[in-house]
Amino acid sequence: MDILAISKDKKRLLVVELKKGRASDVVVGQALRYMGYVQEELAEEGQSVQGAIIALEDDPRIRRALAVVPNIAFYRYQIGFRLVKV
């Protein structure tokens, strides 16, 4: 797991998995394993565990896998670069 975040009210734990390029459906299983560990070993009573996958690109396979896993969100990142003459 790349990041484990806790909400300000401490009711939610967020497992974040970062990928530098394209994310495939294999990443969903990886995130679920981490979420299961957090649920069993770290979460306190009343805390929920959610997941987020962040990658440059996705593909149809990961979209299909995530369609049936409502507690994992997918985010695409964008990189911008600008050259400024001084």
C-alpha cells in the first residue's frame, strides 16, 4: 500500500494505491488485499475501509472490475509541463 489515510473524524480509513502508468485489473486485487489487511489488523470498531487507485491511464478490464467493487474509486492523474523563457 502506498498511502494509508485517516479521515478527520477518524471514521474512515483510505488505502491508496499509486501506479505510474496504466493500471490493469490486477491492481484491483492488490488494493483489495491491502484493504482486507487494514480491516483485519488496523481498523478499530466503527471504522470503514475504502480504497483508491490513482494511475495515468486505465483500461476496459479495470473498469469492469471496479464496476462491482463500490468501495474502490479510480482517479487518473495528469501531468503538465510548461517552458517559460525569462
